[in-house]
Amino acid sequence: MSAETNQQLETRGSRRAARTGHRILEIDGLRGIALTLVVIFHLFGQGRVSGGVDVFLTVSGFLLIMSLGRSLANMKPLGIVARWGRTFSRLAPPATLVLVAVTIASLVVLSPLNREQNLLEVISTAFYFENWQLVATQLAYGAAGPETSPLQHFWSLSVQAQFFIGFPLLVGLLTLVTKSRRARVTLFWSLLGAATLASFIYAWNANAVNPQEAYFDTFARFWELGAGGLIAGLLMNNRALPAVLRPITGWLGLSMIISSGFIFSGGTAYPGPAALLPVGGAVLVLLSANGGWLSPTPLLRSRPLVFLDSISYGLYLWHWPILIVFFTVKERDVLGWRGACFVMGLAFVIALVTRWILTPAIVWATSKKPRHALIFALIAIIVAAAPAGAALGIQATKSANAVVDPCAGAASLDPERPECAGFGKGAEPRPSLDKLRQDMPRIDECWNAEASTEVNVCTVGDVGTASKYLLVVGDSHNDAWIESYKKTAEDLGWAMDISSRAGCQWISPDAPRRGTKVEAQNACIEWRNAMNELAHSSKYDAILTTASTKTTFEPVPDGMTYENSHAGLIEEAWSHRSSEDVPIIALRDTPFFPESAIGCLQNASMLAGGVCSEDRTKATQRPTGVYQAIEATPNAHLIDLNDYICEEYRCNLVVGGVVTTWDGNHQTSTFNLTLTPYLERELVTLLE
């Protein structure tokens, strides 16, 4: 093709762009490539994360901000409600079909262990706050498996929707405080630039401190949307790249987008500075639009890529739930190329069917008055959330704590109760799998979340009539005993002040903990100081404490072992008790299992064959200074109940028909209740 022909193509493209109001015709192909990259990396990438979502967000910001910018520049109404109606009447109905399908799969196919979480995510996804739901439940974005959320990929659509809802409202406020065209336009682009820069700095810091949370954070993602908007502003003012450079910069941008998933591990690197690679690639492609036949323009405007864009949304929505169902049915967590091709093909077909079913309704809704489109979208959202809400309501009526036989649980390992030996073998474990991860009845007044700056202490039993008054402190492993503590106080006529804090042991206030955010560390220090003050008061007859041995405190001083260092931290806290006459009782930590082992509970043959177990030494022997601290501290004692949890050489997930742990790390409340008689016996021996 001649240079003249190339020039003609550029001219036609420029004229066509002008007729479409700065509409960049390459966007359809770019968006199709971005979303398809996400799908391909999910299925064939062995856990790697592409930069496709980052490009998708950049394009979304470009389109919305260009539209709003034109309205401001022309002094036209923003039409916020109409925008919402048009946007969500297209986005919500396909999502509704997926969410209803996931609700059914959660009840019928997917692991009952995750049922309640999946139903919660259906609701959060329907109302577009799935990204914050993932932050709240600390779910990491990464490789798929049977236990992975079937909806985690919706996080990006939640970020997009929050932007589509919130940003026009902010621009609407801008029009209320500024009346002149010049002031509006100047302030709009200035604030957008400042907000984009602020978001980038925030994302950089958040990614360094907590990349798992930053990945889903709307505020950390705003800079990607804002970058697209700033490029829209440049193009509106005819500030595209010189025509002679566009073929080079266009292909460079496209190569940056495609290569980003190979260069960076996006699940931990984005949206930090590494995301400049895919976002920068998208920016170059947009600035290189109408680049002629030597550029990506013909490719991005081609019918195959335009068609790919038309189904990419449906393909993106369906591929991940299908993948998780595939893993569940096949009972595997590794995807071969045949399985990947099967999932891809099935998602492709279902995406086509989805478009065929919904297109007439969407066209009808968007062709009517704006309120009709908005009502249509709201109905779709309600239909998506209602079945999951109803199922969740039914789940909530079930009790997590199972009523168990006197021989159940710990009693089955009691040598003094031979009649209980082997109890529960072959029976369905309790609690049921669909309630297992809720078998942690937390009392808010006794619990201190990691981010909380308050110090909560609750009292169980009647202090006025109690024969013994105990202070009970520790981390989340202490909280797992809360129902057992309540029953102990009731059975023995004692009272207890109880306080547990997430990830925070009762040790020296300034003890470092690797991986803890500064805010959480400071709150932990305040809690430890408060526990020291309580311990120093003279009102308690004993102090009971327990904590996870999985938590480590580093760095270790030179010349010391970890055990010696940890013991010193413990002894410093214990030194605050009011008198050596007040016993300190350390409850030994309970066994650990790999979290992946919990899936073993779904296989009856593996349970019966004893496969769902862990070597006792491996499950219980972790580095800790507790034992040295007890030896060095007068009137300090250890209660070790692990003989009622583990056999001589193995620790089983199910003991006496009761599941011992709900996540491999924390004991179930139901099992700890079966340990209560043995805890009571040890406490009485020490204190009475």
C-alpha cells in the first residue's frame, strides 16, 4: 500500500472520528483484547495475572470522562440518571444470569464449606461492592482452585461501577459551585489531574504495605481510570501524537499491554508502579489512534476484534465460575491445556447464548425513557441478589454449634472413658460442612479486631457471687474458646474478664511482629498496655492466657534463639501481675493443619481411611518461648489438652465425630466445648 493510501486511511479515520465526537474506533478492539487477555491468563497462565483489567479500567475512564468533559465544555446537562440507566441496563442483566447460576451452583455443586461466603459474595457483587467484600474477607487474587471464590473476578466490575456512579455525582457538584464554562472546564481537568496523581501515590504506598488489599482498593485503582480520562482531555484538544509516530507508538503500546502479564506478577505488583506498563500501553494505543495501515488501527478496527469485544464482557463474566465448577467436579486444582480449552469453549458458547437472550431486552430498555432503562437495571440487580439473600436467610436459621453426644469429640480419646473409643466413625461429621466456617461464635464485647483502636473486655459469670475471678487474655486462638469459657464460668460458679485481639499476643508491648501494618501494631501496643494494667490490679485470682504459635516476632536479637527471645517478651508481660500469689496459666496452643486439608472433609472415603490427618509433631511443635517463660516465672503453669485432640502420632481433622478446626488454624467452638470438662478439671486442680 502506498504512502498516499496510508494518508487517505488516516484522513478517513480522522473525519470519521470527528463525526463520532472524538470516538476512538480502536477502543472496541482494545477492550476486546484486554478482557480476553484476562480470560486467557486465567485459563492458561498458571496463576499469572495479565494487565488486561488495568487496560479495561483505563478505557472505562477514557469513555466516561470524555463524555462528561464534552458536556461541560458545551454547557450541556450531565444527564446523570440517563447515564446510569444506559450503563447499568447493559451491565446488570448479563451479570444477573451469572449470579443466579452461581447461587444455584453454591447450593448444589460447589463446596458447602464456602456456601455462606459464596452467597454473601453474590449479594455484594449484585450491588457492586465485591472488591470491598474481598478486602473484608482477606481473599487474595490469584490462581483458581476448588476453594476459590467463583466471583472474585467481579472486583474490577465493582470498581468500574463505583466510578460510574460516584464520579458523575462529583462532577454534578462541580457544576453547582461554578457557573462559567471556563471555570468549570479548568477546575474539572485540574482536579482530575490532582486526584489521579494522588491516587497513584496512594496506590504506590498501599501496594508496598499490603499488596493483597491494594489490588482491590477503589482508591488505589482510581489513577488507572483517571489516566484514561486525562488522555481523553488531550484528544478533545487535538493533542494526539504526530501521525508519523503513531505506527511505532501504537505497536509499542499494544506490545506493552500483551507483555505485561509475562513481565510482572500482576496479583502482587498492580496497581503499583508496575501497572504503568499496561496502562501506559493503553495510553499509547489511544494516542496513536487513526495511525494508518502500518499501525494497529486496521487490526483493532477489524471485524474479528470488534466481534470479540461484543462477547468479551460475557466471556469475562462466565469463564471464572465455569472454571471453579470444573475444578470442583473434577476434584483437582491444576488445569491442563485440554481442560482450559474446554472451559474456554464452554464460556464462549454461553457468552453467545447470553448475548442472544438479552440483546432484545437491553435494546428495548435503552431505547425508552431514561427511567425505564434505570428501572430495568434495578430489577436485574434485585433478581440477582434475591435468591442468594433467601438462601442466606435459611442458612442463618441453622445453628453452627451442633448438639453432640457425651462421647463425641474429646471424650473419644479419653482413656478413662473406654466406652467412647471410636465414637462417630462412619457418621457425618459435626458441625455440618455448610456451617463449619461459622462455628466461631464471637462475642463482640470480648473481641478486638485488628483495625480497631478500642479495647474491649467482657465479663462472663457473676462477679459478685463468684468463688474465683479470672483474667483471660490472648489472640484469636483465645477467642476460639469463648463458649468453653462461658460454660466453665457457669459450671464452676466463677467469673472471667475476657479480652482477645486479632494477631496480638499478651507479651511485651513493643514486641515487633513481621507483616503487621503500623496502625494494627500501634493498636496492639495499646491493647497490651491495657492488659498489663488489668493484670496489675489485685482483683483477679488467676490469669489465663493462650495464643497462636504460628505468629512470629522478629527480628531476634543477636546471640539469642527465637525461643529465648520470645520467652523474654512473654516474661515482661507476665511481670505486670499484682503478685506472685496470682497464678499465671498458659493454655497450650492447639494443632495446626494446612488450610487445604479442610477440603478432605468432603471425601468420606478419605475420612474413613485416616487420610485427613497430620503428623502430631508437625501439627503441634512450633517454635515458642512459652515453656521457657513458665520455667522462669514463679507460680506459672501449663495446661496441655492436646492428648484429647490428637492420637499418639497423628492429629485428625475429625475426632469423635466432631470437626476439630474450621480453617486449619482455629479450633471449632463445637470441639472446644467437648474439651470443656478437661479444661475445668485442670483449672480446678490448679486453683482449688
